[in-house]
Amino acid sequence: MKDEPGKLRLDLDADDLRSLLVLLVQSRGKRISSAVIGGHRVWIKRYDAERRPFPKRLHSLISPLLPCLFLRSPKDVGEADMADREERKMSAFLQAGFQVPRIVYHQGAVMVLSDVAPIIQDQLDHLRRNDPQGHDALLVHCARALGEAHAAGLCHGRPHPRDFFEKNGVAGFLDFEEEPETVMPLAAAQARDVWLLFFQITAQARLAGTPQQTFAAYRAVAPADVIPELKKIVGFFRFTIAPLRLFRRIFLGGDGRRLLQAMEFFDANLDASHQSGQRE
């Protein structure tokens, strides 16, 4: 496989292509699987292996009726269109100067992507116990990278530390499975990105001041028009704080805890002044 700088697709020789076609047959029914081709690890992603969950399909169906744009979901599309969407977004990020996995093969609903290990989430898991400073520096890196992507006019869709990596000092992104910017203004879609990422940042931070440092790093490079849209999202969901706090004393699952931590953080910090470093 030949990787050329700035080129999204990799070139396969005849032997590698034959090996890959055999592996594709073996991967049927598996959403994600990995293999080694020509000495390189690749990831096989099949959008046709699982049907989209019913709640997500229902959300797409009722989205045009939702009054708040940030609550909407892109329309439900076919498996091949999902793969096309991912390639389109990967290309946009690559053209903007960010790292992305390279496409080894794409046909219909099947994509084969190059390995980009180590993923930031894997590094976080490794550092969590013994290096809290190094651990939290990676969270700051994620937020800054997202801000830089937003400044370039991009939107990830559903960012999580498992969707970030770094290669040769350049921030990288992967798993572009959502495209909210097609059903809402770009600033609203970017605000949704920030809100979702902070579910993880507030939950995973080891040091007390890390969420504030992380948000400051994001705001220092992100477009100014994202923050008013983020305030709309936080304002809409502010009603969840009191009941979630009540349930925290009894039982609150992981999703509920992450929502509560993010909402408590934004409720306390969103109006704080960070204007000195924010892009206009």
C-alpha cells in the first residue's frame, strides 16, 4: 500500500487486492473488523452489517417537526450513502490540513481504512492512573483540535476522544458517521459538537481545573458564533439538571451522569469571560 501525502485513497497492488477481497467475504455480518494486508493493519467497516437502530430512524423521521434546529437529525439514508458521506467528510478534513485515515478500499456500503493507532482514547486509558497531567493534556488537545476544525468551517458530527488521533504533530479525526450541518446552521452543528465532546471531557478529566482549561483552549481558536448557539443548547437542556441531581442520589446510569456533569459545567462556566483569546 502506497501512502502519498495529501491523497485520501491508497493504491493497492494486485496481491494486496486479492487478499482484501477474500477478507471482505469473511467480514460479512461484522460492523467493524480488522485484518493485516501487506504487513499493514486495516479496518473493515461495513455499513450493511447492521440496521440503523430504531430510535435513530425515528429521530430522523420526526426531525423536520422539531422546533429547535439543534435537535434535528439528518434524514435516514441508505448504507452506501452513509459510506459516501464518511468519505466526503474525510476528504474535507484532509483538504483543510487535518489527518484522517486513508481509504484502502470503498465499494458501496463497505469501507476499508488504514490504521491510525494510537487513538487518543487508548492513550487516555493508558495514562489515567499514573499520569493525570499527561492524561488531561490529551483532553485539552482534543478540544483545541475541534476548535481548529470549526475555525476551518468543518463539523465532526459526534466527537469523542476515540475519534481523535495525532500524526506527525498534526491533529487527526476519524469516524465521520453524522452530518448535522445538513439540517441546521453550521454554527449550531459545531455547538452540538462541543456539547457532546464535553460529555466525555467532564467525565474523564482527572484534575479539577481541566474542563475549564479545555473549554478555554477551544474558545481561543473557535469561531465566535459557536458560543451563542451553545448557549441555546445549554439553555434548552438546563431543566434536566435538577432531576438528574435527584436521581444521582439514588441511581444514575453512565449516560445520565455524563449529561449531568456536562450541564453542570456549562451552567457554571459558559457565561465566564474568555473573550481575550477567542477568534472573531
